[in-house]
Amino acid sequence: MKHAIQKNSRRSLLMAAALMSSVLPLSVGAQNWPDKPIKIVVPAPGGSAVEVVARLLSDKLQARTGQAVVVDTRPGADGGIAAVAVKTATDGHTFLLGNAGIMTINPHFNARLPYDPVKDFVPVSMLVNNVVVMTVSPALGVNSVKELIALSKQQSGRINYASVGGRGGVPFLSGQLLRQRAGADLTWVGYASEAQARTDLMGGQIQVMFDVLASTLPLVQAGKLKIIAVTGTQRAPQLPDVPTLIEATGAGVEGVGWLALYAPAGTPETAVNAMNQHLRAILAMPDIRERLNVMGMEPVPGTPQALGRTQRDDFVKWERLIQDQKILPQ
């Protein structure tokens, strides 16, 4: 683990330069891009929210470009299978629908990843922020994060928080940030099933859960659960009255579960820029924005450079947290 931390520390110092320089000069073949079918590789199974996002984008992309767009699901290995499938592609038409875990968290837990998130990929565009919420049972009797923190200190070791996706996920790490920066006395309980975690939350076996908005909202509307904060840097448009953890704590507690598009290193700059422009236009469409909002996601398109900065900043933030809290992989 020590070797992995030292390696990651060196890499984080080089990340800004590497992210900005990984696009190779324009090639002749990219001048009329796209000139063949486009493939989007998804690190999740069919029917998952990530795959649904890919298909929403692919339908619009196909209409705009006149080229077929294939969504290729490659779940497994915490996104490693999909990442490897894309990093070796050389056709200039293959892309990875990456996320914060694959690109900024996994390297801190595995020094032998089969891919390098900086050297092997080129940022294309941020796509969406997946709204993550902090949820409690109404029976717990707290109405705010401050009340929860106070209760956790009064009942030291008795307030558990749940997340799905293991220690490499933004929900888990958001809870760790709350412990580190706001002093919450919370004990993590990992779940393989979101449905089981929500059932246990409603039943009182656990007291807090970091969960995605889309799946939680129906239970909140039914009065079975209560959302006391969102983990992002801004309030969610679906929950304008719910504060962020930053607002609720006065500390830098934030964790954003984002999805973004990447291309293999060496993809012509023209192809990257053309795809970026298509995605920004698609994510501005009212029907796409409405569908994503219903799914608990917020469209946040931007430039390749902006995605590179977000990747770099999150890489460093999670690296520091994992080192400071001495978090080990499962």
C-alpha cells in the first residue's frame, strides 16, 4: 500500500501537464470525422443508469452525424474491463463513458491497474453529475446534518452509514469526508444491493445512507425516508430546498459522482473537438435535460480542458483523503 501511495503522489504532481498534452496533432483521417460507426464503451451492464445515459446520447449522436452509434456494455473489474477495451482502440471512433471511480479513485487502491487514467486517455467532455444524497429514516429524529453530527457524537459508535459500490465509490468517500472534515462519528456498512440498504435504513438497522437521488426520491415522497443534504458543490435542481454538505457543515465536504466521455490517447484532436461539440449540443436539448433530471442527473457539458481540471482536482482530493484516513481497499 505504501508503494501505491508514493506512486500516486508522484503521478498527481504530473497530472495537470499530462491531461493537457495527451491529444496528438490532427491526422488526415480525422478531417471528415466521423467517417465510420462510433462506439461508446460502458463500464456497466445493460439496463443500468449509466447504460441508459449512453443510449440517450447515442440516439441523438446518430441523428446528428448520420453514422451508426454502438453502445458496448463491458461491466466488471471496477470499470477496468471497459477501460482496457478502449485504451487499445486506434480507430478514432471509440470512446469510454468513464466515471469518477475509474478515472480518479481506482488508482489509489490498485497500483497495478491495467490502464493509466492520464496516459491512456484523452478528456472529451463532462456529461452529467449523478446527484448523490444523504438520506436518513424519519424515525431517527434528525432534520439536518448538524443534528446528525451532534447525535453521532452523543451515541459514539452507534450511528452507521451505508453505501453501495465499495470503498472505491463516491458515496463511501463522501461519508469519509464528513467524518474527517466535520467530525461526524459514523461507521460504514457496505452493501451489495441498494434495495437491501434502503430496506435496512427504513427498518432502523442502519441510520444513514449515501444514495443516488433517482432511486431515493419515491421513498422520500412517500414519507419513508428523508433527504438532509446533497453531496455536490451546488444544490440539486430537483431539490432546491435541500442544502449541500458544504452549506450544512461549513467545511469542504463534497463528493460528485460524475460521468464523462474519454477517448484513447492518440485520438486526433479534430475527432475530440467534433465529439465535444456534438455532446454539448445534445446535452442542451430540452428533452434530454428533462429525461436526465428525471433520472436524478444534472447535465454539465464542458470543454475537454475543463474535464481535465476536474479529473486532476478529484484525483488529488481523493488521494489525500485515502492517505489521511489510511483507507485500505476491501
